[in-house]
Amino acid sequence: MVAAVPDSQTSHAGPHPAEPLTYPSGGRELPAHRYRPRGRGPFPAVVLNHGSGLEQDTKPGVAEVLTAAGYLVLVARRRGYAGAPGPSRLDEVTAPTGTPDHDAQVCARLLAESDDVLAALRCVRAMPEVDPARTAVMGSSYGGINSLLAAARDPAVRACVSFAAAAMSWGPVPGLRPFLLEYAAKIQCPVLLLQAENDFDLTPSAALLERLRSAGGTCERHLFPPFGADEREAHQIWVHAPHLWAPVVLPFLARHLGGASQ
């Protein structure tokens, strides 16, 4: 069941209002924001997945690109982020970095967060204005990982767009590598991997591309020219540079998810 938040709490992104609501996951009511495109639908829908920062916004710039193309967007906050109920990532990943226990805790936490993404997908498919057969996931960094995990665990996902997945954790968390590659091999939908060339680490997108294709999957990898003043800005290209990725992402979604008129 989706619970709407009073209109007085509604925020705005240009002409596209963001409607606050909650969605159930693991006995919690987690916050989300819904952006509706113009028209009546039924619309294809994209669940947006934020990164690992404990403070998060509603991703209005990203959502606006997608709603303008006819997609309903749900920006789903996962447990423990930005006031959402449940333990935070830091509460559950407590072992020293570089230890096997730390890596195991990171992977367990990612799977738990993936449960929230799966719940967000169930929520969006139940919306009367959404075509439940045309849903996709998209995210960056930890949200890029969570998008891949959701696509692996939910065969009804039609497309997955993953920015900079594991670019900050591939080296420091070696146990994440086999974990993520194992799940990547299970993905049945087309996958688009994106990074700026000056992101922290390009190795994970290259390894994911190889694993997905070797498993018989459909995967594209797109590297953008160096962006921003440093690796951190490059890592956040999905927020900082929609003008760069929209010409790549929108045709990909149109091919595999279809537009509002389908």
C-alpha cells in the first residue's frame, strides 16, 4: 500500500512536482518521491536509487530528464538514509576496513538495501497510472550496485542503468567483487553501464561488462570524457551532467522499455 504525504510537504523540480509518499519494506514505511510525466498513461516507470551518502535529496534534475521523456519516476529512499527508518549503513558495517568481516558486512548490507529496491518496484507497479510490465531501475554508486542487484533478483525488470557502480569500493572491499559479479551473471534484462573516464576506478564497469556478456546477457558500457574538477565530481555525473548522459540513457530506455505511447 502506498501512503501519500500531505500536499504541504510537496517539493518542486521546475514544472514537475515531486509527490512525497511512503512504501512498505521489511515492516517499515520508507519515504519516496513520485514524479509524474504529463499525460494519462499508462506510463513506463523508473525507480531511481541513490548512493551511499547518509543525506539524500529527491534527485529533481535526474527525474526531470526522465519525466520529460514520458517516464514516471519513483525516487525511493532506502532504510537508514536521510531520516528513513531502520539502521544506517554505518550501524551495520562496523568491522575494520580490509578485513573479511568488513567485506561480508558490506555485501549483507547491500542485499538488505536491495530488498528495499524490490519493494519500491512492487510499489510502483501497483500504481494505476503505471504499466507494470515496463519498469526499470537506475542509480549511481551504491545506487548503481543496488540497481544491478535488483535487476538480478527481479526478472520482471525490463532495463537497468547503472552509473559508477562500485567505483569507490572495488579496491577497498575486495569481497564485493565476486559477490557483485555473481549477481551480475543472473541479470536477464539489458544493462547500461556508465562512468566518466576520471571516475575513481573504471575496473568494475569493465569487469561487469565482461561477466554480463560471458553469461549471455545484453550489456553496453559508455565512458564519458573526463568531467569536473576531480574524481568526486566525476563520480556524481548522473547529478551534475544530465546533458551528457541523456543522449545515451534515453535511447537505451526507449529501446528496451518503450515510451509513454507504447
